[in-house]
Amino acid sequence: MSSDPESGALAPPSVAGHHGQTPYGQWRSNAQLESLVTRAQHESLDAVLRRIIAFACRMTNARYGAIGVVDDKNSLIQFVQVGVDAETEREIGSPPSGIGILGMLNRHAAALRLHDCKDSPEFTGFPPHHPVMTTLMSVPILVDNVHFGNLYLTNKEGGADFTQADEELVVGFSRDIGITVENALVSEDSHRRARWLIACADLAQDLIKPSTEGGGDSLHTVAERAMRESGADLVAIGLPTPESGMVYCAAASGDGAGAILLRKIAIQPELIETFSDNRQAILLGSLNDVFLTPEPRNALRRALYGTTLVAPLQSAAENRGMLVLARKAENGTFNSTDVEMVEVYATYVAFALELAGIHRKRQREAVLGDRERIALNLHDLIIQRIFAMGISVQSLRRFTMEAPALELISSVTHELDATIHELRDTVYQLESLSAGSESVNGRLLSAIQQATDPLDMASSIRLTGLVDRCIKENLVVHVLAVLSEGLSNVARHSGATSVEVSVKVARGRIIVVIADDGHGFDNVVRHSGLDNLRQRARSCHGRFTVTSSPGRGTRLVWSAPTALTAP
């Protein structure tokens, strides 16, 4: 409950000239009350509530005052107080949770006066550093005939009890402030909607920017903007993955974001089913109602997150993920405006992601056209010329019988044959990439690009060998998972500035190498990411090794036989 209830003190009205009026009628004629009602249309709800409390304290000579706002279940969701200085408020800590006397008053919306609140059987005690409070008066506040909350006044001046006249005064006041609060709610709701719509317009433009124009970190901007407009303490964006029941957290902002950022997380099956039938945002009681993976659940549980709002990123074409917003328990819940505008925001983001995908597809088609032209030139011009050169070099054998010369001719011919073989391999890869995004090479490149795009580091990608021809679909799934998990480890733990990725098929094996220039480590520590890679190697009859040293980065090598059937 700030010491001195509001600047611009509200002076009591003069009683003279008001004979025949009720006590509240005298107050109602006060010009400062009229100002309170008028200003409600231009101030935040919190500021309006503080002015209301300050006015009530002066009417009744109460030292402390507060308003507790309740939800449709009469649970306390907001607590605004006047009279307690800022330092004491910090020492007290979290606001009341709505149990004890406050819980009883919230459940029974009726006026109440107590000589000493500690005498009530509902009293559960004060937290440390809380000022001593004795006399109490509570009056419900109705907004459009709906219970909005309660006005609490304590410690009447001089230690006296609140009187019947005080109660009549505040009850009359509560009827008028219901209209005042309604005006403030309408004004705040309008401003919040306007801010959300501005955010939608800004982010729709940002998401479709090419990365060269500053759009590379757009998903992080989406998360931060949602956190700012919603008042959430944590916002995360989960993108679909090839693995059922999993999302990839491409962006996160807020307390505990590091526990989920750039990692795959299992989500509740009920949530997936809900979004398959319904595209509306849903309000949940806890983050544990969203995430299943133990490690982030435990880390976020320590942050004491409560109410969680989840909206699907659903465009007309497909599901593009989910937007998750959470508030800590002491910061209340999301209201109906939050739910409605997060739905709108998520829809804008989904369509912007779709437009960005179309833009990337066009860029890809242009690149594939260039690759097809290069492949044709390599095959029709370069390889034919090298082949002709090889024949010419071989023809030199008839002009000499000296062993060194013949050995040199054989060596050059062998090198030319090897060059032709590598060029044909390159031509095949270019042709397979040009044939469509469903090729194995294309899927591997897409997976690598998806994992490295959010990273603030340079990346090098190399595919070698006839990947499309040599590995089956059930092994491809493991390779895609290895790339995703390995690059996720680089992002979370390495502190690297660059990463090199190599996928090679040679001598009946597929070999995946991920090397970074991060800080490295002395001993290979066990954690779920590396354990998953080891398990995948074992299930494919393959091998997995990690080499690292401080200051010299880390190198992951995962391999498996292409001839064996992966589970």
C-alpha cells in the first residue's frame, strides 16, 4: 500500500453550504473527484487505481489503501497499494497471493469492517518487513455489474475503527469508481491493441527482409517484441522438426531463455492435438503444460513460471510452429485482450514466415538454375577437354621408352582420371540438387542451413561422394538428427566464431564431421546431446568420437556403414 498517497493531494471538501446532502454527496461535488473521472480516459489503469486508492484514503483518514483485482474465478491477479514506501515494498517481496483474509473478501463480494484484522480466523499473518495493520475496511468494486476487485483501507487515523459513515462513504464512492475503472480499462485496452497492431506491421516487414538487409535476426526480434507488448517474462518460438512431437526453439527471450534456446524440446501431445483441430491461442496454467523435456522443465521451474499462453504459427498453407509466452507467478495472468492479440500477432508472424519462405524458394530456384548451367558446362566442356588431354598424354608413350618418362606419363594420366571422377561426382551433386528439394543432398543442406542460420558465426559446408545413391531413408533420418543435435551443441556450448560441416560417403560409410573454433575443453563431459549422438551411432552399427582441447575448438565425427539397415 507510496508514502504520501499520490502527488497533487486531494483536499477534503468544505462542509459549509452542503446541508441536506449525504456525506458522499459532499465529496462527489468535489472538483478533484471530477478530475479523477476525466483523467481516467488518458492514464494507465495502474495510475488510475492509485489515484482512486489515494482519494479513498483521504475520505476515510486511512493510512494505507490497496485495490486487489480479481479474475472470473475471484483469484487475485493484480495488487496496487498506496501508503507503503518503495523500499519497504521491495523488502516485502511478492504481492499477496489472495489467501487468508484477502481470499475470503474476494470470494464474498460484500462490504466488511474489522476492529483488528488479526482477530479474523482467516488471518494467516504478515510477511517479514510488512507494516503492522489493525483496523480494516473492504468494499467490492463492480465494473458493468461484474466483480472487478476490492478496495481495502487499513489503519484509520488515531487508531479508531472505521465507522458506518465511512462505509457508506466508500460504498457510494465505489459505485462511481466502477465507471472510472471501466473508462480506464477501455482506454488501456485500446492502446494495447494499437501497440500490438503496430508490432504486427513492423515485424511483417522485418521477417521478409533478405538477411543482407538486416532480417537475419528477425525471429529474435519477434520474441522480444512479443515480450514487450504482452508483459510476459519469457517468450519462445518453436519451429517444426522432422521428429514428431518435437519443436526446435529458434528464438527465446527472458529469464531462463538459455535453457531452451537452439535446442529440440518435446511438447505435450495434448497440445499438438489441440492445435491440429483449433488454430486459436490457448491459456495454460504452467510451462510444464507445454514442455516435456526434463532439463528445460527443471530450469524453468526454478524461475517460478506460472500462466502460459501458447499460439500456433499457422498460415493457410501449413503449421509453422508455435509462439509461447509465460509470466512468473507473481506477475499475474494474461487477460482476454492478451489472448486475442497474441492470436493476431501469431497469424501475422506465420504469414510473414510463409512470405519469407517463398522469397528463399525463389532465391534457391535461381541458385539451382545456376548450378544446372554449371553442371552442363562441366560435363560438356571441361570434362571432355580433360579427357582429350588424357588421351594426348597417353599417346606420348610411343615417343619414349625411358622409365622415368613413362612413370611420369602414368602419374599424370592417373591424376587426370581422378580429376574427371571428382568432376563427374560434382556434376551429379549439382544435378541432384537442381532436381528438387526432396533429394538427400537437398535435405541435408536444408537441415544444416536451418541449424546454422540463427548462429552468429561463419559456417562452411561440404558434401562429398554419392550421398543420394548410397544411403537409404532410414539412415537419412539419423544423419539429419546428428547434424541438428551437433550444431545445436556448437551453438549452446562452444562460444565459436566459425563452424565447418562435412558429410562424406566413401568406402561404404557415411561420415559426418562438425568442427568449431570455440573454447574447447579438457575432458569430454557427458550430457544428453552427446549421449544421443552415441546412441544413434550404436543403433546404426557406427562410431562416434569427440576430440577437443582448451582454446582449440571441438571436433565431432559420426559415421555409420551405408550398407547396413538402420533401425
